[in-house]
Amino acid sequence: MLVLPGVIDVHTHYGLVGARGVRTADDFYQGSISAAAGGVTTVIDYADPLPGESLPEAALKRRREAEGSIVIDFSLHVVVSSFGQQDVPELAALVEQGVTSLGEIFTSHPSLKIDTEDLRLLLVKARDAGVLVTMHAEDDVLIQKAGRLLRQLGQNDKQYHGISRPIEAEVTAIKWLIEMAAELECPLYIVHVSSGEGAKAIADARRAGQLIMGETCPHYLLLSEGKYRESGAGLYIMNPPLREAENNDALWAALAEGTLQVVTTDHCSYTRQQKEASSVCFDIMPGVPGSETLLPLLYTEGVGKGRLELPQLVKLLSGNPARIFGLYPQKGIIAVGSDADMVIFDPAKEVIITAPEQHSAAGYTPFEGWKVKGYPRLTLLRGQVIFRDGQFCGERGSGRFIHARQGQLL
Ligand SMILES: [Zn+2]
């Protein structure tokens, strides 16, 4: 067996209420059970302030929502959609509360995106307060343009999802953000990078000495756009979309080279029924479940296929996320004085991933039928076994809020 530090999934959306009031199927309880089954012992979810609510109020409310039900430890990012001078003191209050990252802040999504002047002020003030800004990078103008064209042509079926949000939109947004960060001398973290070109823009900036960090997800490493032309295509709709297969290799290389520091899942578990309520690509609820399959897939496809060394995998899934998001050394390492969050991992155990075996309430997995070699046998949270051979044996509400400190810039 391998004894690994517990996995930290820094991008989950439990009980997210998306467009049209549709709520994701996994709440903090169910979602965290699914995560624990896959060896995840800490997640970072999002607090999204209601209109008129301050950032610290939103964080506290979200913390209370999770406490009492979540079964693994957690931290929070806070979403910001507008920011002015009057909001600056809220950053210090957040740090006091143990929240040191903001996001995912949208450059797309007309209703969610932040005004450019607000973003510039936020980047500077967040840097000064020791708070990391994380960005969803897709250029809204290019997405609107692609959408208009498709609508004019009457091409709005699932197979057009990729075309409706082209790589160009991601790359343009990443470059725009990098330029802004350079001018303002601020660090930046890009969530779910989906393309080789997007990763290359980050690599170039890092080579030029900029502190730009980023993550990708198993679906961008392992799946490709062809899914949108197969039956069940709606289940694969997420933003940004799946890309041509050549991007898979480029993203693996970006992980191996350290251009991207984290692999996360963007776990966003709409049910099959919710996903299939529409066949129009613009209307399908975007997002896929993923925490439970993160470690087995990355081990099998990364270490098993020689794309990553085992220590690299541990960094990408535990050490780096803990460092970047201020949880280290309490989390992200097996050491005296750290929380004993561990996975006892059987590198020889072969499993075929199927939805009925999964613990997410989504009821499907984008990796249906994938064969993995290497699977968690035990998951330990602070020394307590919470998952044993596919059985949850923890306790509802045993997860704790972790007070994040200022993260490291890797
Ligand atoms: Zn997300």
C-alpha cells in the first residue's frame, strides 16, 4: 500500500444554486462523502454573497451551512462580483476570519462578471491584504459573438457547445488577465485551464517572472470534444468546454513542468435529469461531478502511464493546494504536528468506474466505464478512519472549517 497525504480538492460547488434556480444534487454532506470515498480529506468551496451582503457575512453564512453536515475539513473562497474603495476593509475582516482567497471571479457570464475597474482595484487591495484572487478566464465578448452566430444559424444543439465557447475566448482572457497582473504587479490564480494554448500563456508569463498560478481538471486531461457528438452529450457540458484531444497532452505536460500547480475537479453535480432537461447547449446546466474519481484517475493515467512521478502527483493533489491556499503545514503533508489526513492507497486494486458505485447524488460520472488501477482502501481524517473499502464510517458534521493563512506563491 501507499500512504499518501489526504487529497485537497480546492474547487467544489456543493449545493450550488445555478442559473434558473437549479440546485446541484450534492449538498455538503453527500458531496463530502463522495469526496472522502476518493481519498479527499479537504475541500475548498465557494461563498457567494447575496446582493447587499458583505464578503465576511457571506463567508460566515456559508461556513455555518457546511458545519454540522460536512464530513471532511473545508475552507472557503469568496466570490466577488463588484468591488469599490468602500469594500476594502472587508478583505482584512476576511483574513481575520481565516478566508484568504477570492473567486472564482468571472470574466465571462454577463450577470456574474466583474467590472474591469473593480477588478483592478481588487487585485491591488487583495495583494496588499495577502488574499489570492482566483479567476475563471473566458472572454465574454468572444463567447457572445460565437453564441450569436450559432443562434443565427439555428445551431444550438449540444454538439455546438465547444464552438460556443472557443479556446480563443480562454486564451484571450488569460492573456488579458496576465497583462493586467503584470502592470499592477499582482499575483493571480487561473481556475480550470482547459487548453494547451491557455497553459502556454501561463508558462510564458511565469518564465518572464510573473506570479501566475493555475489548475486544470481530470476532464480536460482525459476527455475531448468528441463527447459532444456522442449520445449523452449533455452530461459532458461544463464551462469551459472539453477541447480537441491534442490539448490533453499539452495539459499533462503543463502539470509535469510545473506550469500548472494543482489538479482539482470543479465538482458541480447536477443530476442526469437536470442536465437533460434541455438539449440546447446554451441552456444545459454546466458542470460535472468529479472529486471521487480524482485520485484514482490521476494515479492511473498520470503515474501509471509515466506522465507524472508519484511525488509530483502528491504535490499536485495535496502539497501545492495546501501551500497556495494557506492550509500548509496543517494540511498537505504527513508530518509530526500536521493533521493526520491520509489515504491508504492500493496501487494494484483494479476498479471499473461506474455510476452505481459512486457516492455522489449526481447519479452519473463522466468517466463511466473507465478502468483504473490504484484505488483508496482507507481514508483518514485527523487520524480517524472515515472511509473503509467503499463504506463510509465517519460521522455527519465531523468536518471542520480550517482557518486559512496567507498562501504561498508557487
Ligand atoms: Zn467552478
